[in-house]
Amino acid sequence: MNNLILVLNCGSSSIKFAILNPKTEKKYLSGVVECLFLPETSITWKCLGIQYKKSIGSKIDHKTALIFIIDEVLFKQKDILKNLIGIGHRVVHGGIKIKKSMLINEDVIKKIKDAISFAPLHNPANLIGIKIFREKYFNLSKKNVAVFDTSFYHNMPEISFLYAIPYNFYKKYGIRRYGAHGISHKYVAKKASIILNKTFSSLNIITCHLGNGASVSAICNGICVDTSMGLTPLEGLVMGTRSGDIDPSIVFFMNKKLNMSLDEIEIILTKKSGLLGLSEISSDFRYFEKNYNIKKNAKRSVDVFCHRLSKYISAYTTLMENRLDGIVFTGGIGENVPLIRKLTLSRLSLLGFKIDNKLNSSMIMGKSGLISKNLSWPVFVIATNEELAIAKETMNIINKK
Ligand code: ADP
């Protein structure tokens, strides 16, 4: 039990944490605080094989939850803590200036603050986690590393990241496409390169991260050349509660004709749209899987989801320089819902994708493997592991110092 890394993922309404050894990949402790700011905030954690669950209170904020995690969970595991050599923080948006993972100092904190307008729900939460962990673990205060979801997209070509609005908005205000979920896309692409026995720098692959948030990335010669998320994680695919792509005129219509304020429209597009908006009932894919053949609202939601996803995949095949090594499905939906993979790939048969139904049905609950037939471009399900990716990156940065 040595050389352990603590990974902290401070989200907008949840906080995930884990302690693991990035080399052996063994996890010693992991947990999650859920329902921040809601009537019942709870924590569950697992340590050395034992599971715990507790209520933390009502409408608990990030700071209170983090102090609970530190005092009631982490500080009680002295044997594990004494082997900690660094802390890796997931940071959603690095803004214009940050291109790679960094040891956290005052300058990095300022740059994360500068990017708040691009990730207003996430970056402030990430900053609270950074502040509290640097203060509470003073002996490791110089070994906190920020790992950014946007880093993977910094080599995207201008033709992919520019919006066709006056160029000055990019030059002066940094309005461009930044992407998101980069940690996961890179992790599963690397796994695919190992399965395919190819170097990462020669890999041409399309990765689909389908969870509550969802995005697709086109990776050519190991570099991300396009991705579906934009300035913020609102653009692109249909998501749990986010609309993904819409005609911007919908915003003008809601504002001018329906007299809705910009704040109200933002809530509609980020919290009440996507699968929840289309179905008028749920954003949980278990509902859609169960009811696809029974209920109209489930069928229309899933069909819009797959239609949009297949459009992105087919568009991204044009960026592959004449060879596609495969497609990867990952994330809670990508890893667990054979129906989505089947419906999406059946729309892509013209491009040469053929799914093996038996393999597809068997690939659930964290299993990884091939789900396509012999004569198809390869299609894989690969379980993502963002915690492990952050821990490995943190270790690399600490070792470089
Ligand atoms: P995020 O990390 O973005 O919050 P996840 O990657 O955990 O999201 O994915 C959440 C989504 O995956 C939800 O829509 C959930 O219903 C779906 N999901 C997770 N497990 C299953 C399962 N076993 N069967 C069907 N859907 C699942």
C-alpha cells in the first residue's frame, strides 16, 4: 500500500472521491456524496471491502460535505493516508490558456477562475475542492494536481473549434469550441489502441461517451480532431437533461415571444430538456430501456437520441483519413444499454457497420469487448475509468517535478 493518489471529482451536485494506486490500479477507498443542496444529502463509501452509508443533513453545500469527507472518512484511515503522495483534482474547464495537467499554484487557480464563465456550474465547485484539500492536507499542499477535461481538445484544428460568428468574439473573448469529457475519451481511446495493438499516435477512432452528459470525439492519429461539445457542455448530443444542439433562434423565440428570462431559458435547456424534456417523465435510461417497445414517450426520446448520435458518428468518419480503426461506446449508457448501440449502428449499415446481437447483449455491467461482426469496422464497448486516468496523470506530473 504505497504511492497512493487521492482523486477528487467535485461536481455541481455530487462529490466523488477515491484513493488508489495508479500503478497496480488497486482501489483502497472510494465514495460519493449525492444530492448536494437537496433536502437529503447523503454519503456512501467503501473502504477495504466494507460499505458505509450515512445522511449528512439537509441542503448541504460543497464546503460542508468536503469537511465531512475529510474528518469522518479520510482522517479515520490513517494507514491509508500515510501512503498518500498526491491529490488529483478533476477540473472541467481550463479555459483558453491551460493546455495540460498542472501542479496547482496560485497562477493555475487564477486561470481556473478565469474559465468560470465557460463552466459556471462546475469550475466553482472544483475550486472549492482545491482550496479545502490544499488547506487540510498542508503537507501535500504542493502536490495537488489539476487534470482538465478540456486538455484533450487543445490540438483540435481551427476548422473544428471556430464558430462561424464574427472572428473577434474568439480573439477577444475566447468564444470557441472547447469540448468536455476529454479524460474519458482519451482513456478509452488508449485502451482501444492496446486492444488493436496500435500505437496511440497512429490510432483513428470515434469515441462515444454516453452518460448523463454525452459527447462524441473524432480521434485521428491520436489527436482529437473534432468533438460534439462546444463552448460549454451544452452543445452536441441529446443528454439526460441537456438539449444538445438546437437552433439558437429558439432562445430568441422563448425570450421575445414567450417573455421568458435568460435565466429561465438556461434552466430549460440545461435541466429540463434532453431525455427528460422529450419523455416528460425521466432522464434515467433504465426507464427508456424498459419502455421502448411499450410507451410512445420512451420510443421518441430514444429515437431522437440515436438519430443525433448516428449523425455525429457518420459525420466524423469523414475526418478519418481513409481508415477507421473502430468505434468505442462508454459511459453509463454506452456500457450498459445494448438497445442504444443496436439502434445507432443499424442507422450506419451503409457505412459498413454490422453489429453482432449476441455479443452486444452480453456487453453490460462493466464488461469490455468487441460487439461487431467480422466484416464490419470494429465496434467496442470499453468501460471508462476517469478516476484511474486522473490518478495516473497526477502521478506523472508529480514524478516530472
Ligand atoms: P454521469 O457520470 O455523466 O453522471 P453515468 O456515466 O453514470 O453519468 O451514466 C448515467 C446514465 O447511465 C443514466 O442515464 C443511467 O440511467 C444510465 N445507466 C447506468 N447504468 C445503467 C444500467 N445498468 N442500465 C441502463 N442504464 C444505465
